[in-house]
Amino acid sequence: MSPLEEAGYLPGLGPESIGRRVVEHRAWGETVAVALPDLTGDQAEALCRHVRTRARETLRRMETGRIVAAIDRASACLLDRTHPLRRKAEALLPVVTGYDRETVRLGLTSYLKTFRRPQLLRFLAEDFSNPGVLDGFQPAVKGGLVRARGPDLLLHVWAGNVPALPLWSLVSGLLVKAGTVGKLASAEPLTAGWFAQLIAEADAELGECLAITWWKGGEGGSEAVFLTQAECVMAYGGNDTLAALRAKVPVTTRFLPHGHRIGFAMIAREALDSRRAGPLARLAAQDVVRYEQQGCYAPQMLFVERGGSVAPHEFARHLAHELAAVASRHPRRRLDPGEGAAIAAWRSAHEMRALDGGATLLGDPADPWSVVLLDAAVALSPSGLNRSVAVVAVDDLAEVPALVAPHRVHLQTAGIAAAPARLMALADDLAGIGVTRISAIGRMTAPEAGWHHDGRFSLLDLVTMTEIEAGAEAAAEGFAPYAD
């Protein structure tokens, strides 16, 4: 049996009183046992009370710069490969999530750099023209004064197995001075708790204003307590899961859902010459491979324009070659039966199309990747994930918005390789059918600091604005000691 790793971060609760549910994760010939916190309803209520009280008493008075400094120090610790928690992350996360060690190492470093001080300040500036509104009343452009306040208790319900992904919303809550409780995803239950510990080491008072816990969804008990105590719930997961969760949240509670999305890429003929096509295929392969298309921004279909020096079928072979090369450096994680069945069903559907000459399958079913070339312009559709991707040949990229529009409610990220004028024209059309993020190929799975998740404001959506109208400010002058 491997050593037991305790997940979560629970200030104000005696560790000896906390129940634990042990879950074992196995990958790469190793086993990691994780003890998830399993709170009673009374403990959940006590935890909410502790976080809310400390947030009101201390977090509200903290300057935003102090919070930024603590997050920066915590991020610096996890970026330091000699730090004990970073070493633990590199050792345990590959076993817990199934991703290979190099993918985890590189992914952690890339992602954590998003939470250094310069990026955090950019994050604040993106949503607030004057971030000082988080610290007190500031002059409003229209007159009067305005300030922003986060909720006393913000609940995050996380999902998925991408390492450290919960840090985005966790940091957002801290930046708006919200008392924060996070619910761990069973598939990656470690990083959020480690980050909370590092926040507490960087700033002990701030560390009392957040907690990381877990419960089994749908079992009532502590779940009902957290959902009724929170003023705002930010939740991630499939649409069915989010709908069920929304039904349990009081109607007066702000609910911010982030459901599953589908990403795609577009490659223009001017990007398809003998010099650019190979490197571009390598970048596209990186977007496909990184975390096995589990993130909502990974491409599942690539629309490739005819008329370039390199034809779509040649580009598809470049992509297949790059996916095969990456597999030797970054082995695909072991698939569960459902994931394997999804790829098999996806390949089978395209094999039927290949009988009519409309598709070409590259790669053997035993390969850890699959590429299909579709000769006709077809509508966007999900792939089997886990390194399965379709390359669709189109006569003109201007056709693509109509092909992806049926998935409007699920659209988010589009990667584009095109000349500037075409990029702007395509971006305008894509914005009209619901795409909210346009990136370079190779950067689809690495959003920039301050990006607008699903087209929303990461910080502004969390706050309530209070205004002192210009009339009230002027009227106050009449009651000042110097007025007579």
C-alpha cells in the first residue's frame, strides 16, 4: 500500500474529527491512495461559518496588493522544482491523473506562470479599469463613487482531471476578496489543497479565509449545507450535472455554470506551404495531445483550406506523423473502458464513410492516436477525444462558421492560422455564432492571463457594485462642518 496522501485544506476544524474516504489511483505501475475529506453536515456548517467570518473580519480589510503578493509567493513555490510540494506534485499527479510525467511537469510550469504578480495585475486590469474599487470607493466616470465587493462565501464545484485547473477560479475568488470554499474533483483532488496550504504559509490571515473539501455529489448531507450557505456558486462539469446542481441551489443564489465545450481549428491556404505546414502540424499536435483533449479548449476538428501548396490530405499526414512522434515522448494515459469505446465508435462511424470514399483513416486502431481526413465539408462534430481528431477539407474557410454554428451553445475556442486580414474577417464571423476565444495554433490549450472564460468576466461576474450617486455626494456637502 502506498503512503496515504490527505487531500483538502480545512481551517477551523480539528483534523482528528474529520472523516476520510480513501480512494486509490493507479497508473504507470504505481498506486497512490488519497484520503478525501468527508464532512458531516454540522462540520460543513462550521466550516462555512469560519470562512465567512474570517472573510468579513480580515479579508475585506486587506489591500488587493497583499492578496496578489500571497498568490504570487504560492505560485513561486510550486514553480520551484526543488520545493517539497512541487516534487510531490510531479511524483503523484501522473499516477492520480494518468498523464505522463513530462506532460504534468511541463503543464504545471506553463499554467502556474499565469498566477505570478505581473499576470495577476493584468488579470485585475482586464476586468476593472481601476482595480482600486476592490479596496474602497473610487470616483466613477459618470460622477459619484463606486466600489466592488465579492461574496462573503463563494463555492467552487470543480470537475475533471486536468492538473491544477481549479486554481483559475480559486484565484479569481481570492482577488475579489470572497470567502472561498472549493469542492475537489475526485479525478484530481490534490493541487487545490496544496495551493491553499501555500497561500496560508504566505499569509496566515488569508489562509483562514479559504477551505478545500469534498463530498460525493447527490448524497445530500454536507452538499446541501454548502449549496445553501454560499452566496455564489461557480460550477464546472457536464450539462446534465450542472442542471442537477442548479436545481439544488436557492433561487436567490448567483449560479455561474461552465459546461463542456468543443474546440476546433482553421488553417488557411496561405499557411500551407512547404515551409510552414510541418511546423504548423507539430503545433496542432501539441494542442491535441496536451491533456488528451480533456480541456474544453482542445481541438476536435481541424478545417483545412484547399488551394495551398500543401493539400489537406498532405497536412493530415503531417499531423498523423507528429502525433506518432509525440506518442514516443508523451505516452497516452491508460483509457478506461468508456473512453476506449468512444474512440472505437468514432472510428467505426468514419470507417463506414470511408467505404463510400468520403473519408481516409490514418493510423491503426492499436495506435495511441487517430486521424481521419474528410474530403467533403461537414459540420463540426465531437471526436472520440484522447488524441482522435478529424481533418476536414474545405474550399474556403468562409464556409466554416456555418458548419460550426449548430453547436453554438457549446462553442468556445477556435485556433486560426491565417493572414491578418483573413484572421479579422473570420474572427468577426465566428464571434457572431458564439465563439468566445480565438488563439494561435499551438496555444489553444494555454489561455492567456485574464482571458474571458466562456466569454464572461472572470472577476466582474463575481462582484456586486455599490454606487454613491453624485447627488448623494453633493448633498453630503451641505451637512459638513464647513458648510455654515
